[in-house]
Amino acid sequence: MAGPKTPVPLDAALLRRAQARAAERGWDAEDLIEEAVRRYLDLDDFMDRAWSGSPDDLTEVESLELANREVHAMRAERASRQQR
């Protein structure tokens, strides 16, 4: 995941955890941090879409279907990025 270098100060303990998790996956810490930010933003976007109207606008079944579609879309996107 090449891109411009963006210095972001992180708590030392958090950075160590990110480095350890990245090493477990065979990734660079930068890739893991980028993936974490991407997931956070995707989830935030999902929540905005899910609650753009009144929560009463969706039935429980519709809410579960929407969540299921989003999870599958996120997994497909992640698999696509891992193949690059």
C-alpha cells in the first residue's frame, strides 16, 4: 500500500502492538495501520448510511441484511487488496 508518507504520532504501546500484529501477519506496521484506518472509516460510513434516517425506518430483518451485505463487501474489498 504505497502512498505518501504521513507522520502520525502514536502512543508507544499502541505502536508496539501494531508492529507485533503486523509481524504476525507478515505485514509492515504501516500497512496494518493503513488497514485499520480504512476499516474504521468503512465502518463509520456504514453506520452513517444505516442510520441516515430514523432507526425505525429499517426492520430488524432489513438491518441484519444491510449489515450482512456490508460485511461481505468489506471482506471482498480486503481480499482484493491482499491479492495485490
